[in-house]
Amino acid sequence: MGGPDRRYVVIGAGAVGGSLASLLAEAGVPVVLVGRGENARRIAESGLRLRTPQGTRQVRLDVVDSADAVDLTWSDVLLMTVKAQDVEAALAAWAWRPVSGGSRRQAFAADLPIVTFQNGLVGERSALRRFERVIGATIVIGASHLSPGEVVLRSTPPVAGIVWIGRYPSGVDVEQDAIAADLTKAGLLCIPVVDSSAHKAAKLLGSVGNVVELFDGTGALRSAMRDRLRTEALSVLRAAGTSLPPGDRLDPRGARLTLGEVEDFDATGFSTWQSFARGASSEVDFLNGEIVLIARQVGVAAPLNVRAQRLAAGLDELGARPLSELLGPVASEEEHPGRQSAD
């Protein structure tokens, strides 16, 4: 399994998946990108259009539009880069795909290593239901995907992104160092960790603030609301006994991720905003909603995250409602702060 002929199957051709596939391919690492619809069609026709502060280039990639189109072997490693709300369907589509070669009479994709890049806490647990070797990856990268066939990567050399990587639920995978070496070759800084879930939780504390970008408000109000959402989320995670890194934050080990200007590109919001702008499904239920779920499980209140989740569900366009509405009451949670949900 694995070895010098290792190939990466990148499942999801959005901002993270498109960036990783392009960087790996340019570094000479074998990769196949799995996309959907018009996005996959355009990449197949003319390559992925990668726009960076250094200029724009077309990256030719081996791209397919379904799991059925990939002949898996023991040299493959799966990189799951779809959004959290799409991960369950993707896992179901891939887990029982056959793997050829090797000595086993019957083998499936579920026997291969899978690296989960989802925001929130759902990706690894969902993967472990079917996959034996799950490696959790927490990524910070300045990438945007708003148009079919195109990714804007604002991260500037020498660090294209930072990845905290570790076996889930704990320990070290036999191929983890080799995977990290390939990602490093592609320009990412890889930091090995022994508790991948703690690092996912640390990023979640920041990601719960993504929702503010969907509403209309001043910069000062946005910053204040992000802080309030994070503070409430931290209180919930502590009540649940969730493990977090020292300082409750991701530690880049002294590295810096710098973002440059890309010609004719106005800096946009985080992944939540990008999905909404494209008309795609929302990850709010797996960010703010993750905090809501944990709060209900341990019997504490999370009214601000409840409010954010509900208001985001009712949005029909970006900026259609004022950010100040997040401060409104949610009677079902605030009148019964300790009530257990019947979900």
C-alpha cells in the first residue's frame, strides 16, 4: 500500500481540492481530481485556471466526474476535500469501490488511507464508520472558488497553506510522514499532531464566525459578532470536555501564511460565503450547528449560534438582512437554556 508510486485521489474540486490537486501536479506528484458538473467539464477541457499573485496559469489535470471513473489501486491515497455538508454522500459513494492488485482477494477503497480536510468535526467520525485508516487534516489556505474551472489562490510563497495532520482518533498512520512529505513538496507546511480532533475543534472556534459574512454590517460589528460567537462556542466545547490545543488556537510553529493581491479579484469571504455566493449548499449547519448540537447534548445554552443557524437558513441573498439581527432572542433556547433537544 502506498509507496513511491503513491497517487492522490482528490475528491472535491473546490477551493481546497482544486488548490491541492494543482500544487501536487505541478510538484510532479501523481494526482487525479474528482469534480462535478460544469466545473469538472471545464477542467477536463482546458485545465484548472489557477489565479495567483504571481499570475494566472492553466494546470492540466487528470479529472473525472464520478467515483466510477477511477480504477483504484493499493498505491492510492484519498484526499476528501468536499464541504462538511457533502461528506456523508461522498463517503458512501467511495467506500465500497473495488481496489485492484495486491494479495487480498477482495479489497475496497475503505481499506485505503483517507485524509479528511473538512471544517467542523463531522468528517473524521463519518469516515471512520467505513474507513479503517482516517487521517484528520486541518488546513488554512487563502483559496477561493467562485467560478467553474477556476480557483484563486492568494497564498504567497514559500507557504501555500498550513496543514495540521494526524491519525484519527489518535496515533500516527504508517504513511502519514510520506503524505506530509508529498504535501510539503507541493508547497504546504505540514505539522504532525497526535490529536487531530483538537485541532479541528480549534479551527471550528474561528469558523463559527464565518456566518457573519452573510449579513450586512460594519467591520466593527462583524469583528464583535465573531468574538461573541467564538466565546460562546468555546464555552460549549469546554462544557463538553472537548480537547483543544494549548491556548485554544492553532499553532503554526512560527510560520506565516501571507496573502497577496490577485489581479481583477476582490478579496472575498471564507468558505461559507463562497458557497452561498455560488448558490451551493450551506455548511452553517456543520459549523454553528455543530456547536448547537454539542450544547444540546451536554445541556447548556448556545443562543447566539442557534440564532446564526436559523437566520442563515432563511437567507435568500447575501447581505439581505442586518447583522444586528443575530442579537435577537431565540425563545426556545433562551427561555429553556438547559433543555435537551429531541433531535
